[in-house]
Amino acid sequence: MSETSPAELILERFCGREVHPVVRATWNLYRDEDMERMTLCINLKAGTGTTLHEDTQELHAKPSWEINLVEPGLVEAMLVSGAEWAVPEGYDESRGGYVTNFYYCSHEPSDDNHIHILAVDGDRLLLSLSGETIDVNFYDGSKAPTKLFVKTWFSRDDDTCRSMS
């Protein structure tokens, strides 16, 4: 991915691919309030889709996705090219509750999340993220989960913090 390539949030739905342009991508590493664990908060905001399906065209959704890696021994020196982590469940009681939040028209957790640092440039991280969530327009589980993918540069922002617990 070059610096000039448009960053896109890809949603692979039961009916095909949807594409949303990335508007803002930030990260922050901080000690959580109980002072026992560190949190790497990764936050992505996307715009209205450029490729949508008939059932979502009129929703004018601007998705957002947050993944929180909550680990006691996590330090900034671990944020290097090639580092990878998994966040298997969007809700993890041992890590304080919700550690992910995917918003389309409703707040839902994302599961089977993977974080891969592809490159580091100062306070910027080139991340590849993947995960899955309930279909963005069928919340009854009647459709296959929506697969989520993004590869873009994330900038450090001290205001990026976990939004749900």
C-alpha cells in the first residue's frame, strides 16, 4: 500500500463486498484505570460506502471499528514491524468486558480479530486488521457473519481510549 493509495475498510458480507473509505485511523497505548494492564487501543472511522448492496444503500452508514489489546506486559517496545496479536472474543470478562466495538447502525462486538504491524514510522503504525461481526443489516444471526478487513496507517493520538467496557 503506497502513501497515495486510498485506505478502505472492506466488509465481506453474505451478499458480497462493501467498501468504505477510511476517514481517521488512530492508536494509543496506555495503562488502564486499574493500573495492572496496558491497553493498545486501535480506532478506525470510515465514511459512507463507495460500494454498497441494495439492503444498505439507504442506511448512509459511516462505520467505526475499535479493537483493544489488553495485556499486563504490553510495552511500546513491542510495537515493531512483524508483531502480531489476536483478540479472539469481542467480549472478554477477564479483560474488563467489551474489548471490541464495531458500529454500523448498531454497536456490536467483533470476534476473531487479528492485529499485524506491517511497518513503523515514528508514531505511525501500518496495521493490517481483520475480524468478523454479525451481519451489518441482519442482526438476528440469519446471515453469515460479516468479515472485516483494513490495511492502513494509524497515527498515535493520546485521546484514543477504550470506549466500552
